[in-house]
Amino acid sequence: MAIKNLTEEQIRTWSPQEKDRWWLENVFRGNMPQLTLRAALTGFVLGGLLSATNLYVGAKTGWTLGVGLTSVILAFAMFKVLSSLGAKDMTILENNCMQSIATAAGYMTGPLISGIAAYMWVENKPMPWWQLFWFNVVLSILGVLVAFPMKRRFINNEQQPFPEGRACGVVLDTLYSSEAAVGLFKAKALGLAAGLAGTISFISGESYMKLIQHKWFSVPLEQVWHLPHNLDSWYYWMVEKGWVPIPRLAGVDIRQLALSPTLDLAMIGAGGLMGIRAASSMLIGMALNFMVIVPIMISIGEIKPVTDLATGVIKTTATGEQVFGRAHILNTWSLWWGIVMMVVASMVALFAKPQVFVNAAKMLFAKKSEKTEDVLGHIELPLWISFVGIPIIGAVGVWMAHDWFGVSWTFGALAIPLIIILTLIAASSTAMTGITPTGSLSKIPQFIFGAADPKHAPTNLMTGVMCVEVASNASNLLMDIKPGYMLGAKPRQQAIGHCIGIVAGSLASTPLFYALFLSGWSPESGKTVQEVMAPDGGQFSFPSAVQWKGVSDLVTSIFGGATEAKLLTHSIIVSMIVAAIVSFGFEVARIFTRNKFPLSPLAIGLGVVIPPDSSLAMFAGALFFWWMTRRYGNRPESTGNSIWVQTHEPICAGLIAGAALIGIGDVLVKVFVLSPS
């Protein structure tokens, strides 16, 4: 059925009580099953699986994927199959509640790939798993408590769009209407894409092939075959034969600059979701950095080769070549101008939306009206829970920050009001645009508390994590509540579902984080935590954590005294100034052209930070789906349109899920099956 909405005039002129009464009489579905045991279990399981894919993709690209639509389609298809076998089909509200649980779980990986990873790198020791688990859970629950007082204003009263949430509500309404065949077709497309990506990832998984061929069938280890991950491996086979030369830039083997395309279907799917503008900008940033600027800096001696810290001797390869490596180049030179591009673009975009700050200020300083009837008091989450819970849970978070990470009581306490302000800003942005600017908002506490305590990096890192985790969780919860409001769900049960998702995501992502990224670390290994988690040439680069650590190092360099300023050479400072000017100009051009400017400075900076092979794969995915849209977009009745245009999001989600889950399995086989006991 068609989703009922208030008109613009009704939104503008009706009182909050009139809007609530209209919703109760026209939209609310009464006692239709919602937070049932099967909805909770399905959301718990799907959320855990999708949080695993988010952890995998986030460690590669630095950004997490919305899992709401994917979970909706998967649950719909699963229960359609079960209903054909005699089980009762899910109600629309059960699916919506399940989606809220799965989404909450999926977003629990955010701090793990950013601020918390950066903290471990700075301290050069892993955080105990129980600290990571509980810190993440406590901050996420604080986000729920902060969100619900805002829900009545943003959703009930102002009827803000929350674009992604609204899209999810429309999809749910479509699936459970006469057009349900559309949902089944998308579910099949998602499954086929996941199967294809999983099969290719399995064949190219070195650990899988060693297990099967060597362990099970006794094939000699040197004869074990797997599908080459690098697409140019055939060329370097010819290099070994002496038939062709090694490609070089500034005399450096391009493989040391990580300029080698790979068959990474997860990144191809991510590029399809990202879009051609962002993917093209990332490709430009990568090419500009690694193919133009870095070779010049190596040639003039501004970027020096890797040196053994113990002996001071320059490291060389087996053939006598000096060692550079992407991670070394990034951390000693390129990182700075890339980070400046991202920070300036993020802050300009944020402050260019004054309405976000106006809405936040109105919410923060609005006068309390006289007591009126609470029309929805019997189904809304009682406000007293937030008013009592925020100080209590906030105090627990401050204690954790002080006792576990050395953040002073004063700075921890000051972070709480800042959390509220930043959450209002984030939620206002999410309400209007669907974008939660956590990346740019994290710089605010990092610079504020970093300037106040420049000698103790965990202060700026962990206060930043506190602010971003609460703001992100609150904004995502409001996004999840939007489709529930559209479809007539009980808000109180959605809040409970979100808390279930928090636990599901933490239970899934915490042990997986340690198994995937920290199993090879020990104090005796001789490697830093960063080298183990993001090894040069490895498949995980943690670009978001690199950015967080880079900002922390920058704050220390600026405010930490003259001795710390040695971190920034003259050429680095010049590159940062140029990057800031260019980023500012590009972002202003993007804003004034209403997003028609072809380049994204934020994506250009990201292209500097993430490995070149990921940029290439994402560009390939974005280019393919852009071309399919150009070819079939104006032919709605064609098969190409129904597959590549209308179903491109499920296909991309399937590629990501299939490749990521099988890729995770390959790492786990290496750690737990093939590694020496």
C-alpha cells in the first residue's frame, strides 16, 4: 500500500500533538508482530555476518557500508523460502525491526578501523579484548540514549527526510506489496553475485589452496597453485625469464609503489556503490601521488629509502635495490598532504551547511513549552530513561577513558557536553542529506583536546572515539527509526532492537578483529602493532586509522614543542599548504555548482592513503556500472536496465559480501589451521 505522509503545509502548521495523533490514527499498525524472537535472532545473525564484511571492507578502504537494504532483502528472501516450506512469513514490521538490529550490528566496526586502531598503533600494544568490547558497547548505548530525545523533534515533529532511511522504508513497502517479485529478483541477483565473488576468492585464496592441495592431497608446497591475485603476474613471469624489463619510476620498481592491479571483487563492488565521481577522484589522487609526486620527491632526495633503525643502514632487496615501499612512502611523506586534502574538504563541507548548525542550536537551546498531552507516551521510549541514563552511562565512559587510556578526568568530563553538541550536528546532517559527517567531526575533539594535552596522544584519540561513536550511533539509530515511523512501528521496540544489534555487532567484530589483524603480534616479534595490522604490501591498509594517527601526530607536531616539529620537513609543509588551497577551492566549487563539479577533494585525499590496487579496483567497478547506466538508463523495459541499473546495489552488495566472507575465511585458515602450533 502507499505510504501515508503529511503535506508540507501540515508539517509547517500543525502542532506536535496534532502530528502525533494523526500518525497514531493513520499509520500506526497497533499490535502487529515486530520485535519477535525470530526477528531478533535473524537480525542478530545477519548483523554479525554483515559486521564482518564491514570490518573487512573498512580495513581496506577506511569506510563502512550501509547494511540496512542488504539485510532487508536477505531476510525477505529467506522467509519467503521458509514460508513455502510451511513457516509463517515475516510481517513488514518484523523485517523492519530485524533491519534495525542488523544495521546497528554492522556499524559497530567503525571505531575498530579508525580511532581505536590508531590508539593501538600509537601505544604499540593491542588493547585487551574486553576493554575494546565494553568501551564500544558503552559508547553505542550512550548513542541510543542521546538519540531518542531527538527522535521526537527530527522525525515526529519536523518530519525530516533521512534519505537512506526513507529509501529503506519504501523498499520494505514494495517488498510486502504486490511488487514482491521485484524483491525476490534482487535477492537472487545478490546471491548470484555473492556466489561468483566467493568462488573466485576461494580459488585465489592461498591458504585455502594450501590446505586442500598440500594438507589434504599431499601436493608439495612449492607446487601448490592458486589463482594469481595480481592481474599483472603474467608480466612479471616474463620478467623472470628475462624477456621484458621491470617497469620503473625514478629508478624504483613500480611494485615498491604498489602499482599492481589486483582481482579484488569486494573493492569492485565497493566502487559500484561509491559512484564514478568519487572513484575517479580517488584514481586521480593515487596517480598524482604515486606516479608523479613521489617519483619526483625520490629523485630529489626528499623521500629517502627505508633505514634499519638499529644500525642506520639503508635496507636493500635481494637484488641490491634500495627499499622504499608504499607504507614507508606514505608514513614519511605522502600522508600529510593527503590528510590535509581530506580534513579541509570535510570541514568546508560541514561549515558550508549553516542550517545544520541552526537546527542543532534550535534543538539545544529550545525553550521547554508548557506541559502538554503526550499522545505517544505509551509506545515511545520514556524520556526519563535518557535523562537518567545519559549521566550514568556517560560517567562510565569517562571512567573507562581515564582508567584504561589515561585521559584525565577533566578532559573526559568535558567530552560529554561536546558529544551532545557534535551528535546534534551529525544528526542534523544525517536528517537532511543522509550523510553522517563523523570523519570531519572527529577532527574537532582531536584538535581541541590535542591542543590541551599535546604530549599524551591517547587524549585526542580516545575523546575523538567517544564523540564519533556516540554521534554515529545516534544518527544511525535515527536513520533506522525513520522507516519504522513511516510503516507504523513501535519506537520503544526499535530501541530495544538497536541495543540487541549493538551486542551482536560487538560479539561478532571483536574476536574477528583480533583474529584477522593481531594474531601475528607478540612483544618478541620485533614488529610494531602497525606493521602487523597494516603490513607494507598486505591486503589491509587501514586508511581511516592512518588518517586518525596522522591527525594525532599533526596535533602533537603543532602543539607539542619544537622537538616534535622535526616530523614535518620543508617539502611536507609546502605540500600541505598547496593541498589545503586546492582542496578549499575544489570543495567551494563543488558547493557552488551544487555537486556538479567533477572532482571530490575528499576522495582525492583518500586515493593517496589507500593502496593503489584498491583505487584501481574501485574505479573499475564504478566505471562498469556508470557505463551500464549510460547504456540502459533510458531503456526501462530492457533486461539490461533491470539487471545493471535497478539491481546494481544488490549486485554490488553481493560482490562485497561474497568476497569479504571468503577472504576472512582465508585469513582464519592461515592463522588457525596452517600456522605452526
